[in-house]
Amino acid sequence: MRISRLILQEIRYRKLNFALGTLSVIVAVGSAVGLLAALRQHDSQTQKIINRRREASEGLMRQNEEEYRKIGVAMGFNMVILHKDQSVADFYANNVAGTDMDENWGKKIADAKLTSVNHVTPVLQKRIRWEQYNRDIFLTGAKVAYMQGGGSIIRKPILQQLSPGEMILGHELQRLTGAKEGDRLSLLGRQFTVKGFKPGGYNKDDVTAWVSLADAQEMLGRPGKINGIFALECTNCGPEAFEIVRREIAAILPDAQIVEFTQLATARSNARRQAAAMTKAAGEQEIQHRQRIGQEQRRLASILIPLILVACGLWIAFLTFSNARDRGSEIGILRAIGVRSVQILGVFLAKAALMGIVGAAVGYMAGMVSSTLLRGGSGVLIERDWLICSLVGAPVLAVLAASAPAILAALRDPAVLLRED
Amino acid sequence: MLILENISKTFVGADGPVRALDGVSLKLDRGDFLAIRGPSGCGKSTLLLSAGGLLRPDTGRVLIENQDLYSISHEGRCRLRATTIGFVFQRFHLVPYLSVLDNVLAPSLALGRNDAHRRAGELIERFGLASRMHHLPSQLSTGERQRTALARAMLNNPRLILADEPTGNLDPDNGTIVLKCLADFAASGGAVLLVTHDPDAANFAKQSLSMAAGRLPGTAAEVPVPRMDTNVHE
């Protein structure tokens, strides 16, 4: 006969003792695994919320930037670079600048590959009289060559690139001339083909005739000159975008000054940015709250789990002690027939180890399932490390707990045990 | 086979020290069947446990096959018990959750004999327990329990059987069966030391001594160890 048969037969005979010991391991392992799984799930959910919030916040910001860009494009340029000698008061009074700059200033900005400005468009503008229609209008020659300050993204231009002899009319001028696309119109003695019209914007663009920069320079007798560079400041530089542009342009063109003339898009952008920041702050508040709860749960678990393990150990020790007391006669006779005390010790420790293994396996599954059910989730995840830890740790704990009473049992005097019975 | 040389044992109880054995000496050879009679508390069981290596005497020596039982290691004593001695007790001391077969096989835990199953089967057959082989002790009559205990004692082919009131709980018929078995064992070359308070049981022994107050008459420390070569029925 083998010792294992003795152990299994005894377990069958004293089912309650084994069941109570195993139950305590199930409770201990189940509680520990359940608590840890709950903590893991809490952390995982917190992380999901963080990711969701971050994505939402980033999405909002992206949406904001895109809208800002669209608004910017729709509203036209929002800044103009002028010569520093140009009086801003005069510029506002006349709606055009009187001080010329070299045409290559635009190229300098483009070559600097700045990220703070887009749609760099050198222009030559002048208020002129369109005698044919007896109306003062603005003539704007533009060179749509530098789409991007420095980035590589090709965007749809705010202005259509015009070849010499082509013209685009503002909304009022379209109405005034009654022209249609492809019509030929005469301006300052030069013939132009109408390429298109700009929609009404209730600003000076409505009374502007757009031609190529080269045509304007020739018509106004100012070859190689411009009097402004329109641009769109970057859409993702935040509220301090204008300062960035000013600083970067100053580094390239020290004789330039910048006038920001469109505030609406910026105001909208700031409002959206603020909304995004508030959303982000609210999200972070919730995340901090969840993290606080997580920390409290961890603190609770760090107290509860050792307590449960100690209680389980004490319970197994008590059961082993009780079992050894009940088996006094058996130990006595086994010793009398030559079974060594170390074999007796093995009988008790192996039984405890078995309690640990069975309890760990059942407790682990119970812990994972209950944790999943309590969280309202579905599908129990098997954490291999935890399973191994449970299957090794629980038997070790059970054996340690049982060792003292088992040693006492193994060392009991067989003569006393046999006489006691 | 078995020599007790002037062994003494004193227990300290609530009422002071009790001298359970007082200079007991005896010698048992192969084929001997010695009964020691005496009233309860006279030291019979203490003598038996000391002789079986389960209770170290305060003084004196216990020699089994010329080995001083209490000068060898614990492991050595266990092995000697497993190979040489069989125990039979009044209360049977069967393991309650093992079947008759497993109880008879229990001594193989100590020695791991390959032929243990065959030997157990023979003994179970011999003691008329074949139909009860897979029953638990609680399902057996007292006679069957004692026969199971006897079969267990003989599994490892011991050369000495120490029997402590083996018929104390049995009816006369079953008592006779057990005592005959012990007598047969002695007749086949084994040695039996039987302690009992039953005069009828002692009649089955070749020799019988009466014990009182921890002493065997004529075996005090100062007298020579008696040689059990004649029937001494008191």
C-alpha cells in the first residue's frame, strides 16, 4: 500500500474535515483573486475612460482646428504683412498700403518654411477709378505662389491663381458689370477675361477686381513691387499664434510689420479651445476621482488579503490539529507497525497541500467569475500568472499552516497514543 | 529473540511517581509463547510497549535478536519493529477508514514489500475474512476485527508477536481462535509475548508468569533472568 492511498481514503472517510479546509482555501484564494481582479478591472476601466476622454478632447481640438482653418479660408486672410514704414492708421483709413516692398519678400517667407503662417500671398493693391462704370474699386494683383509658409501640406488656395489677362470680380462688381464667366472686360485700358467671382462678404473684397500680380504691377507702373503680403496665421498655434508669427516674421524680414485684421475666427477658436479645455478638465476630474477610488480599494485589499490569508492559515492549522487529535490511535498503531514519523508528517502535509491545490483551483475560478459578474462584464479572463501563483501559493500556505500541528502529531509518543485509546 | 534485562519504568502522575516496571528481566526464544498475567495496572502493558520499542525504559536493556533496541536510531527502531515485531491489541487499533485488505496491508507502508498483496490475501483467507475483504472495520464483528488485527501483525512475517489482551473484547469462541493462531505462530518458530488478565488465555501459552506491582516473581534485578524452557502455569 502507498501513503497516497492512505491519504485519499482518509479524505473520503473524513470528508467534512477536508471540505472545511478546502473551503477556507477557496474563500482565501477567491477573495484575493476577486479583489485583485476587481482592482485590475477598475484600473482597466479607468484607462479606457482616460483614453476615451483623450480621444474626445483631441477630436474636439482637431475639429476646432479644422473649423478654424475652414473659417479662416472662408473669411479670407486674417493678417497682412506691411512695410514697417507703413502707417497702420493710413492703411485702415485707405484700406490699402501706400508703402511698397520688394516682391521677393513673399518668397523669403516661403523659403523660411515657417509653420506659423499659411497661404502667403504677395499683393499689390490700389484704389482706382473704373471709369467705364463710374465706380471706385480696389485693384488687387496677387501672386498665389506660396501656398504654405513652410509645411508640406498642399491646401486649396484662398485665392485662385490667375494668369496674365485673367480677372476675378468681387460680388458687387459682378452685379455692377453684369459680367459672366468668360466675358471680356476692359480695365485701365487692358483687356481681361472674367475667370470667376468671389461671393459676397460685405467687405472691400466685394468691390475688388483681382488680377495677376504681374498685370497689376504693369498697370500701376510699379514693376517688382508689392504693398502687402496676405497670409493666414497657423490654426494650431493657440491664442499666442499672432505673437509667434510676429516673432518669426521679424527674424526673416526685420523691415516688416504685421497687422491682424480678422478677429472673428480667432474668437471662435478661442471659445472652442476653452470648451475643449473645460471638457478635458472635467474628464481629468473624473479620472482623478476614479484613481482615488482605485487607491482606496488597493489600500483596503492590502489589509484584507493578508487578513484573509492569515485567517485561512489559522483555520487549516486548527483543522489539522483537530484531525491529528482524532487520529491518535491510528498514528499510534502506524508507528507501532514501523511507519516512520516523517511518513506520518507527510500524510498530514500532503493532505494540506491537496486542500491548497483543490482550493486554489476552485477559488481562482470563483474569484474571477464573481469579480466579472459583479462588474457586469462577460467572459472570464484567465490570468496565467495569477493562476500559477494561486496553485503554488495556496498549497505552500496550507502546508505551512499545517506544519506545526503535523509535526506535533508525528512526534507524539506512540506508547501514549496506544494507551490513551 | 527477546531479552529484557532488568528494565524499570516510573511514571510521574498527579498522585506522585508510579513505578510501572521494577527490574523486570526475561528471555524469549523462537518457539516460546509466554503469557504474563496480572491485574489491571500491574505494568503488563508497559512491559509490552517497552519490549516493542515503543516506550523507553528508565533503566535496563531490551535486546531483540541481540540488538539493543533503545541504543539504535529512531529509524533503526522503526525498521526493526516493521521487520521483526507484530503487535496485537485488545482494542484492535484498526484504521477506521481502511478496508480489511488495506488494514492488513498497512505494515507494507513501512517496508514497501512487493509481495504484500499476495501475502495479505493469504492471511485474509487463512483468518476467514475473504468475504469481508473490502469491508470497513465498523462493518465487522469484534472477532473479525481482531482477526484482521492479527493478520496485519503477521503481514511482514515477524519473528515476535506482542499481544496485549488480544481476547479482552472477544467472546470465548473468537478468543479461542485468536489464541490458537498465536499458539500456531509460536509452534511455527515465532515467539509470542502475551499479556492478559484472563487465566484461560494464559492456558494457551507454553509458559505463564504472574505480574504484580511492576515485578515478575523471581526476575528482580538481583536474580538471574529465567529461561522460559518449561511450562509454568500458575
